[in-house]
Amino acid sequence: MFSKDEMKVLQELVKRELEHFKREEKTVATSSSLKFLKAEHEYGHFLERLLEKL
């Protein structure tokens, strides 16, 4: 298990990554491959679920 301080740090790191991901997601070119777009979308959901668990 993680200590309270470790959990806070992990939560903050995941929040920052999610915010960065959401900002950068809007700049993806429309010519990107479908597989890439699907993987990117799933990564966003992964970060959201991870944050909920923390």
C-alpha cells in the first residue's frame, strides 16, 4: 500500500497528465490513423479511471 503522501503525489501526477493529454488531444491532425485515435481515446479513459482509483 501507499502512504497518504505517496497517494497525494500520484493523484497530482495523474491529474497533470490528464490535463496535458486533454489539451494536446485537441491538436491531433485529422489525418491520423484510426488505430492511433482509438488508442489515444482509450488512454484518456485509462487516466480517468486511474484517478478515480487513487
